[in-house]
Amino acid sequence: MGNRLTKIYTRTGDDGSTGLGSGERVPKESPRVEACGTVDELNCALGVLIAAGVPAALGDSLAAVQHRLFDLGGELAVPDRRVLDDGDVAGLEALLDRCNDPLPPLRDFVLPGGNMPAAACHVARAVCRRAERRAWSLARVEAVNPASLRYLNRLSDLLFVIARVLARQDGGTEVIWKPRTP
């Protein structure tokens, strides 16, 4: 592994720029930095979800996702770097299928909530959708690994399904949307 951070502040960002993994300096609000930052925020939301209390096997799966998100952040921080691949997307799809199979068919919209882990999962899902939008914003102007874009899309689907699973923990239920009638 490269150099370890021994001094956390450098003052080099005081001018509104930040360094990419390639050494290039870019504005802090650039699409690449926005994508990196939102993937980091997503990883933090997954950490909160795990800490909120999920079954051990699910926690292990989510921790593996956190590692892949760190890889994705590395991809985004170094233009033209590719780490994630179609196997990573397929892994999410397999987990999604395993989690979704025992659930009843979805007939109504569900509200975020149900219990603390399900609510935390919905927050992570919403952040994931934003990370996907930021990655696509970057992809409109610079090259982004297509597998990484698919990974974020599948991950948001997975997080929705996991929220449904978690809402049922300990005999709980999902919160069904009750639309106002005009």
C-alpha cells in the first residue's frame, strides 16, 4: 500500500481544489469529486445500517459491499482505473434474489421506516440513488466504468429489498403508503 497519512491537514485544499489519486488537482465541486464524495457518504450510511443491528449474515454481506464501495471510490479518484466488474454486479443480483425470494409480492408503495434497521437501510438506499446520479453526471463528461454504474443501480435495488427484510425483523411490518384521496 502507498504512503500512510501521518498529517491529516495539508492546507492544499484551502484554494477550493482537491487532489485525485492520480495527483491531478481539480475543483472540489467537480463531477468526479461529487461522485467520490457521495460514494463515501453511501459507505458511511451502510456503516450506520450495520451498526443499527442486522442479522450477522446480512451484516457480512453489507461489509463486503462496503469494501467494493471503497474500490469504487478508488476508481472514481483515479481516472481510467477499473476495479469493479460484471462479477461484482452478478454477486449483488444473486444476493438480491436470495433476499427477495421469501418476501411477499409488493402490491403497494412502502414508506421508509418500520424499525431502526429498516429506516437506516432506506436512508442508505436514497444515498445510493444519489451516488448513482452523481456517477452518471460524471459519465456524461468523462469515462466511468460501466460495471460501476450498474453496480450502484443494483445496490439501490438490493437496499430496497433488504429494507423490506429488515422491516419484518422481530415480527415487524412494512409501513404502507396511504395516499390521500382527492
